Amino acid sequence: MTHDSGQQIGRRTVLGHTAAWLGFWAVGCGGDKAGGGSGGPGGDGAWHVHPGESIQAALDAAAITTGRRRVVVHAGTYRPKQPGQALIWMHRLHDGITLEAEGEVVLTAANPEIADRAAGSFPAVVNHVVYFGDGITARTVFRGFTISGANRFETRGDDPGPIEPNRPELGTQNLLFFYCDGGGIKIFGRSYPRIERVVVVGNVANPCGGGVSIQHLGFQQDAVRITDSIFRDNRCQVTGSAIDVLPGSRAEITNCLFTGNLANTGPDTVSPPGEPYNARHGSGALTVFPGSKVRVTECTLTDNWNGVDDKGQGNHYQHSIFWQNTRSGGMAPEGRYELDIVDGKNVSGCFFGGDTVDLRGTIDPEANRLDAPDPEFDEWFRPRSPAYEGVGYRRVENPLPSPSKEH
């Protein structure tokens, strides 16, 4: 049997389950009714989903077709209709789909009408807002959404269907991280989506990855690509308030803004007893674990509880702004920092300003500005100072909501 034929058998098996789910999803977790969201593509060849309809139904319908597959979600707020592991999910059968927002589309983990008001996770009713699973390649695009409302909810049940059919193959390691990390977006296994023009705002996770958790399990054949996006006001109990790159993972982050994110809000419940991770100074808006690869280009990190902590080797930080990441509120006893990096040889063209710029003394001062002037940010965090030309985040024009603190 060839590899391709084996894939086809697996595809047929899961497609049978997918077809069975569609009837449930017509009145289920993804929306009040399927309506035009799963009945078939429109005249433009895309599945269109409107408020009250099911995004998941449209994704599952698109998954069993051939040719170009595109799902367009129209302006509105979409929330879960029952507790589950995710509001929407994409795995190997959904590979190659473009899922994009038209207008202002909010995907939220919260549904106060069905959530347990006595629970600490209220009003969230799903673990993750969006899940990208094993078998997703860079042909899969997720574009233009606001992701919000995660709040430490946890279920390990598979109703209304397993979000990760390949989980037994991938093993049972780090299941706590599979279920609980990545309040906004969870990326697991051989999963390398392109995430573009998203706003990940106001998500909370315990233990890690308030905004996004990337868990490649050592499968580094490709990278998650995150571009033109905003990470704002996300929190976690331990590491990676905005993005957590777990050991053996890979990410490329380009033209993104990180502001108001807060890590270390509680005790470290995952490290060995007596050995809390980054015990003295805490973790950053972006945490990169040993064995992980990242490339961060033209990003801005400001007003977070720390900037970046990176224990990988050979990682790249280029033309980015680290400015006053001195936000309070976490539990680490010592001061804030802009960049805590073990191997700083590939940090270049970056501008720094804060209480402690280079925590480990590994950054080349000749290749960077360690005493940068005030960038004089405007409401979109674009630096007005002419010294910052070509450095840091620049807003990409789209109908997404303002990232300003007043929003």
C-alpha cells in the first residue's frame, strides 16, 4: 500500500464521521443553525457564514470537497452553543482551507447563557477559541478575526467530536498543555497554519499561552507563520502570556504588536518542585523554550510584563522595538526586562528601552540600539520618532478594531 492510499483510507474513515457531525452542528456549538453556512458554496465558490450559522459546519462541508476551498465569515460575534474543547477546529481534513473574516468578526470562548456562574472560568465554555491540529500545512490560512474570551475553562471530553483525530498517534505526553494551554489559539502536532491580521485580545490561560500556544512535539518540518497581528491584554499563570512556543516548536512572527500582556499571575504549577521557570524575573509576552526555533521581524513589544524570554539557540530578532515592558501585576520577585535571551548573536537592528534591556548581557550593542530614544507611539503604536524608520510594527489597513488602550 502506498503512503497516498493510506492517507485516502484515513480520509474516508474520518469523512464518515464528519458527515455525521454536520447534522449536529446545524444546531450545535458553532452557531444557532447551519443555514447557508453549510448548504454549499455561493456564486463566488466560497462557503458564507452569517451570524446564527455554524462556522464549523461550513469548515466540515468545505473539507469534503475538491479544488479551491474558502470559508468567509461575515460580521458578528460567534460563540459556542455547548461546552467543548474548542469553538472551531481544523485538522488534516481541513488542510488547504482559507478561513477569513469579512467585516469585524469576533470569535469568543464565552457564552454567559450556558456557562457555570460559580466557576472561575465563567463565562468561558471552551478550552481554546480556535484549534489547529496535526496535518495542517501552510496551505491553510486563517485571516482577519478577533479572538477573545478564553478564561481557563477545561474539559477533556470529545463531544461533539474529537478535535484531534491523530492524538493517539502523537502520544499522551504533555496532555495538560494540549488541553489547557492556548486560550485563544492552540496549535498542536505537525501543524503550520498561516495566521494573518488577527487580534488576539483578553484571553486567559492556566498554565501557559494566554493568546497562542504552539506545541509541535519536535516536528519542525515547517513553521507557524503569524503576520500583521495584534496581541493585547492576554494573561497566563506561568509562561508566554501572548505566545508560548513549547519545546521542539517553530514559529515566524512578522509585523506584530504585543502590548498589555501579563505572565506569572500565579504560582508555577508545572515545573519540578522548587524549580520554578524563570523564578527571579518571570516570563515574557513571548516565551521560547529550549529546542524551539523562532524568527521575529519588525515587531513591537511595549507595556507588557517583560518582553521576550528565549532559551533556544540561534533564534533571530530583527528590526523590532522593545520599549518599556515594565507592566506590573505578576509574581516574580525581581525586576522587568526587555529581552532575556541565552543566544543573542542573531539579534540585530532592534531598538531597546526599559528598566533592564539585556538581562543576560548577550546582545551585541554594535548591532542594536540599547539606549534608543522614545519612539513616541501614536494610537496605532506607530513610532513618530524618525529614528525608527523601518523598525517595529506598522498597522496593515483592515476593518479590525483599534488596539489602543481605550478600546
